[in-house]
Amino acid sequence: MSNENAVIIDNGSYECKAQIANKDFSRQQLRSMVKEPKKGSYECTAFIQETFSLKYPFENGFVVDMDIMEKIWDQILINVVGSNQDQYPVILSVAQAQPKKFKEKAIQLFFESYDVSSFYLISGATLQLYNRGKFTGVVVDSGYGITQSTPIFDGFSLPHTICKNNVSGSALTEYFIRIMTELGVYFNSYSEQNIANQIKEQFCYVSENYEVEIEKFNHCLPHELPDGNCIQIRDQRIRCPELLFQPLLIGLNQPGIHELIIQSIKKSDLDLRKYLFQNIILVGGTTQLLGFNQRLINELTKLTPLSIKPKMDDSSDKIFSVLDGAKLLLGISSFQSMWIERSLYDEYGPSIVNRYCWG
């Protein structure tokens, strides 16, 4: 079996991405949703019309509907490998701390429905770290459905140290839509909410000193909507991303992203903490907001001893970094023995995934 022909799937809550390991041109991206026409049938799509209801397999970063998830995998595999799925091994990247039931259902689907030759499941955080050429560090992932801080030591995540909250890209978009109503601007339909999300990504920024700036904020940013109407965006530009650091703004009694990092590192062994603070890896689209890095460094510096200077790495391509990390893993000669082969699956059943895949 050649690792070069393995199919890599990055099972993100916003997008599912996949490729054949040795063929970057095979890369595919698909929104992690399906549309349900009025007649009741499902169809995966990147272009949604208002006549369709939307179905999502994820809730707060976890897969809660395997039927919808299977339809997305069906489509992404067809897009990547066509009808020859049975000749490929598959490596599936998922969010950390997925329940055993999901892992067992996933391996069952890939062996029994897709007839793959072998299978491996690994956390996206671990692959993000590999992609930076590291085996130890803290991966801070703020994407669409969840924000999570995952300490990793020697290539393996430390489950008891993981900290997370529900403030991520989707929560920021919902909050932005809500506070824009103060200006008489309403984003109701799916397409309008997509526009709001684009405005958030383009014009919102993280304030370096929120309390000071919000008191003095007096600029107004005009923006023309696709229908020709012009809106004025005011302090919503900084109030929206402030939610990352102050979830109480929407009544969530949860730690901010800087506090998540501190909590997760403090759950790690004492002799690891300094190294973890100096190897913080930022991933996920929400961490790309303008001003985010500097604000996070400022907040972490306030909460750490003077002898420790937090350092962050956000240098690599965040869109395909999981796929690139998986390619590096597949290139390690020792990985060959880590595959779950069909013979193992046939002998032990779906539970084998919990013995082999825990990184």
C-alpha cells in the first residue's frame, strides 16, 4: 500500500476539505452542510437558494448528525477520487475529543460503505502542529463552530488539558448581525447573513485596548451592499470581535480565548509550561482578524510570569494546513505500521479505532 495515494479528509465544521496525498491539484473544498429541497431529498452544495432548508452535521464543533455527515463525505470522496474509492487508504482529521461513538461510526462507514483499504483517524490540532515542524506546543483553534486550546506533547494531544468555549466564527457573525440592528440594518435571509459574515471578516478588527477605544470611537465606515443600499458601520467593528475576549457580552459565562490558553497550559505538567507558552500555534479563520495577534499577546503577557514571554506562530497557510500536516505524517516511514488495515477491522470491529487512534 502506498501512502502517496492516501486520501486525506479535513473534517472541519465550516468546510470539509480533501485531497489525494501526492496530488495537490486534487484538493476539494465543500461547505459542511447540505440543502434539503421541498421535495425532501438532500444535495450537497456551495450555492444555497432560499427555497432550501439547510442542514448542518455539526454543533459546537461536534458531529451530531451522522446521516448528514455521511452525505458530505459521499460528495467530497466523489469529487476527489471519483468512483475508485476502494483502492485508497483514508486518513480522517477531526476535532479533538470527539466521542467514541462518532469515531466508531466513522471507521464503520469508511470500511463498510466506502470499502477503503485502510483507515486512520487523527486530531486536526496534531496535524496543524506537524505542519509547523513541531511535535510539542499549544494549538489554539478558533474556527467556525468552536474555539479550543489543545496542548500537545511529543506528537500526542493531552486530553485532560484541553479547554474550549463556544465563541467562534459563527457566534461572532450572529453577534454582528444583532448589534447591526442598532443602526436599523437587518440581515435575515441566508444570503444576507453570508453578506454580514463577509463584512465582519473584511471590516471588523480586534482593538488593542478595547475599554479606551470604545469610549472614544467616533468613526463611521460607509459600505455599499450588493443591492446598492449604503450602510454605515460604527463601533460594531470592534464590539463584534471583542466577544472572543469577553464572552459575557452575550451573557456567556465562559473564559475568553486568552484565559482558555492559560487554563489549558496550567493543566499541563509544570516542566512543560514554559515551552508551551513559547510555542502557541494559531489556526482557524477567526484568528486572522486584524489586530488579533497583538491583543492576544498583550492579554497573555498580563497573565504570565515576567520570566515567560509568550510566543505565537501563525505563519503557515491556514486553509490547507491540516492537509499539509497529514502529508508530512504520511511521509514518516514509521506511520506505515499505524494504519488500521481491513484485517484488523474485520477481527476487532469498530472499537479498534479507539485503540489505534488517540493522537
